[in-house]
Amino acid sequence: MNITWLQSFSDASRYGSAADIHAGFKGNLLNVVHSSADMRFRIVAWLLCLIALPTWAADEFTLYELLPPETHQFAITYDVTATQEGAPFFFNPIRPGSVATKERVVERSTGKELKFEVVNGKEAKASGLVPPQTQDKDEFIKVYLPGPVPKNGETRIRIFKTYTDAASYTLTDNKLVFTRPLGIKRNVVVLPKGWELIECASPGIVSTDADGRVRISFLNDRDDQLPVKIVARRLP
Amino acid sequence: MKRILCLGIIAISMLAAAQQESFHRAEQDREISYWLLDPATHQFKISHDFTVTRVGQKSVHSFVRKGSVVSPDAEMTDLDTGKPLKTYTVKGKDVNALGYYPEPVDPESLAVQGDLEHAVGEGQSTRVRVQETYTDPVGYVLQDGELVWTRTLGRPLNYVTLPAGWMLTSVNTPAVITLDEEGRIKLRFINTRNGDLAIVIKAKRRPEKK
């Protein structure tokens, strides 16, 4: 496995996007053509992993900062807390279908960069830190924690990455459309500057950032995923 | 002591009855739509629907909130027949005298009354639509170029439509957002709790095309 050391930690102003921690960390690993049946299977398996995750993870929050829709890209910041006592690693399932770039992981208490790599489900299962129903070919981000999770304590980490996902983020009829099921509980989506929110299919709170970008937040009170669909139009 | 116990039981029974009456939001069919007009006028149009089931009730009422002024163009419609109801303004004390509602209203408050074609009979109900224009210089204002609409919403289903040419900049309560058939921003609030939603909506004029 290709171990990647993370570089400078300079973009602390971005918050993370979440449930998504999922689409490949290593773009080349994920940029693989799968049959639709295989993809469906992988997504179902990935969802099962997500459902089981709360055993080992807490305080999840994701920030999606949408980049120009022509690029199909959005920057994700994902906050999560490792809670299993003694765990030396944190495994984050990778969502099939997206390509990830610009990855970084930091420990939030110190702001220091953490080492990570992408591993398959077989290796992740061997750690005992992922659900036993994990498929061998699933993919995970394996984060090397600065030390075992302390007794009566936890380790808070933040994962940054940029996803390219032409299926869930498009420009359709000159409108920005972001469609994504969100599995974690706290999520924020920020539109690119110069775009007006005109549709939001799940209930969200809306505000406007100082730089003029529209911010929409979602609390998922469901046991499953919150179906988020956002449509925006370009301002004159 | 017996008297106190007795009063206590009565109070608990009344409380339980009141809670029972409003407990299940899903069983309530009251809904309301607001269309915000030019904020400089502080006016918005309202359309709200409700169902009357009280046997013997001969009239229905729309209560005007303190601080709001209802325009004389209020209309009420029997949705089961499509016919308009005779509509006029009455005082709270007149409504209280009818005894239709569990809680008395301020005797000096105002309500729009619509007279039903016939009293609600046993096993019957009547669905009514009320359409009004409110002026509320406190709850609907223009501040620093932004439209600000502040209101508590007590119904389970509530819609608010912005004036044409205005874009949403913030809303403090989770809303589903769509465009209406005229291209105006429309927000939907579903209140799953029995209390009120305290809504604040802000919007600004959409920039003109260059």
C-alpha cells in the first residue's frame, strides 16, 4: 500500500464535509470502471459499514464547499472522533463513485498532520476496527492516530479532500445541481460565490457568508441517509 | 384536603384533555400559505385552510394577531361547496359568547367571522379557506436593504413565498425551498412539534441583469 504523508496544515478555516469521507482518497485507486451491478453492491456494502460505524466514531460533521459546477468538484472537510479505547488507527470507508484529491488529515487537538493510507476491506477487518460484514474489496482510509485512543478519552481528527463526482454534482440546464445522500448527522453545504439557492429538497437552515456564499445546514434525524438535493442558479 | 385533591385531579384531567387535543400533529389538517408583498408596505397575503367538526357550530373565525391589521378584503370559502361565506369583523367578546373554542380570546381583540350555510351536524364537517391581507409593521420590515419577516407559525404545514425579484439570504428554521410557478422563492416549514416555530426569513433584491 502506498503510504502518503500529509503536508502543511494551512487551511484550517475550512470545515469538513462528511458522510462522504468516502470517495476515494487516492484518485487513481477509485478511478476504475465498475459495472453498475458491482457499483450498486459496493454502495450497499458501504452503507452497511456506515450504519455500523457509530460504534467506533462520534461527533461527525461534514462541510461540502461546492466549487464551480463545471468541474463537478467539491471540497470536503470531515470531522470525526475515534472513540474505541486503545485503537491505534481510524478507518474511514471510501464512498464508491467519487475521485478524491488534495487529501490531508490532521489531529484536531494539536493541529498536526497525520499519516494515512488507503487499504482494502480485508486489511481493515484484520484490525478488528471495522464491522465484520465488511467486504474484502471495500476501501478505507486508514489514519494513523498519534497514539492509541486513551481510556476514558477520544481522538478527534479532521480529513480534508476534494471530490470529483460528475454523478452527484452537475450543471444541468445552466443550473447547479448537487444531489447526495448524507449519512452523518451534521452537514453543511456552501454554494459557490455568485449562485442563488432556488431549491432545497430536505429541510435546511440557510444563511449567507460574509463573502456572499450561501450556506445550507442539515441535521439528519433519520436512522438512514438524508436525501439532499440542492439547485442553484447563477446571479447576473 | 379532599377539596384540594379533587381540584388537583380536575386540573390534571383538564391538562390531559388539552394535551390530547393537540398531541398528534399528523392528525391536524390546518395549513397556511403566506405571500409576502413589497416589504415597504409591510403587507402579506394569507390563505389558510381548516376543518370545522364541532357539532352545532354555525360560524368560523380567523383571529387577528395583536400588532397586525387585517384588510377589509378578507374572504372565506366553504371548500366543500366552493361557495363564499358571509364575512365580517367581530370582537373577541362576541366570539367568546359563542363558546366554540376551548380558550377565550381577548374580549377587545378582532376576528374575521364567516357564517356557515348551516350548522355542522352530527358526523359532519366543513372545510373552510380564509384569505386575508395583513399589515404588520413590526413583523415584516425592510432593514438595511433586506426584507425581514418574523413570525411564529403554529400549524403543522406552512408555506412562505417571497416577493418576485427577491432572493433568500437566510432562514433560521429548516425549510424546504422551491420555486413557485411564477419563479418566486417558496419555503415550506413542517412543524412536527406541538409548539410554535419562531421563523425569521431574510431576503435581498436579486441583482438586475447587466
